[in-house]
Amino acid sequence: MPKELKKATPQRTSPVAAPQRPQSPPNVQTTWSSADDETLMAARARNMNWQPIALTYFPTKTANACRKRHERLMEKRRAEDWDSVKLETLAKEYVECRREMWDVLASRVGERWQIVEQKCMEKGLKNLQAASRASQKRDARQIVIPNQDHEQDHNDPDSGIGCSDHETATDDGRPHQAFLPLPTHLPSQIILPLQSDIRNDREVMQQRESVLMLQAPVSRPGPSIQSMLSPSLPTSS
């Protein structure tokens, strides 16, 4: 009897589990309710330290956050804890030194102290601080940085600052010679054409000196000083 062939069943692979994402820590609560403030003040009144307070009553907050919250609550309580006697004392002292206080600020802005007091009371501290920051930013933008491209050279003839003899010396140690202008009334035949590409200053000066020598008239020798002091005697005929 022939053997029965068993059909090969495909092997099933178990699905690979996807890697789990690490769970993010729970969101730290940053807001404080009125109940939290009462609990914090009561725990601090029992002389508990900040770390035990955070672990016992506020597990989602740090010890530093508890300390800062307690400081703000104490400042707010001290500001609100003013009775009528304390307010009267403040008002009395303010009226006595009122003008002395506002005179300092009024002298700096050039206004009467009553007007300065009225404006400060009207605007409030927060508005004055915001206006002060805006003024500082505007002043910082208006600072003009000098541009070096437009700075005038000291050697520029229009700068008004001259150069010393040492600065105007040539490479061989000789100072630069000033060029004399050619006379305009000379005939055109004796005016030597000077080219702009001449580089030797000596040749230019020699050419101009020769022109000036041609212009100067020839002087005749006059009587000597000795002949004028001792006149000659008339000769006998």
C-alpha cells in the first residue's frame, strides 16, 4: 500500500513586537491653586524643609519651586497686611517729604515737581518701566558709528593738516621741490611743452629755470662803490 504524502505546512513566524517608545515623564504642574498655597504655608509654618514639603505634598514640583512660591506669598501678604495706622503713618511721611522727593526728578526733566508727581501717579510703575526700555532701545539705534571710508586723509590738501618736512622727503632723502608756475606773457616759442608723463623732477625744474632765465633782462654793470666814494680829479688839458 503506497505511503501517503504529507503536505508540508508553511511555518508561521510570530509577529515581531514593535519597540515601545519610552514614556515621557508626567507633566510637571506649574500652576498653584489656593489650596496648594494654604498647604504650603501650613507646612512651612511647621518648620518643614523644602525637600520634604515637595516630596510629601507636591510630588510634581521641585523643592526650589516650593521655596520661590513661598517667597512670593510672603511678599504679597506683607504688602496687603497694612492696617489704618500704618497707612496713616505712610501718608504723613509722604506729605512732609513730598516736595523734596519730586524736586530731584523735576530738576532732571525740567518740569515743575507737581506735574512730574501727577504724571508718575497717572502712568504707574509698570508703564514708566516700559517707556524707559523703549527709550533706551531708540537711543541705541541712533548711535552713529563713524564710517572710515569717509574719513579725510591728513595728507589731503583740503584737510587743513599739513605734512612735516620729514614726511615730504623723497626716497633718496631730498625734499620735494615746489614747482613754480610758468609766466603766461612769454612768447609761445620759448615756453617748453611739459609732458604729464615726465617722472624726473630735476629735468622739469631745469626746464622751468631756463625759461625764467630767458625772461629776466640782462643787467648792465653800474659804477662801483669805490668810484662813487673817491671821485676822480679832473685831468689837466
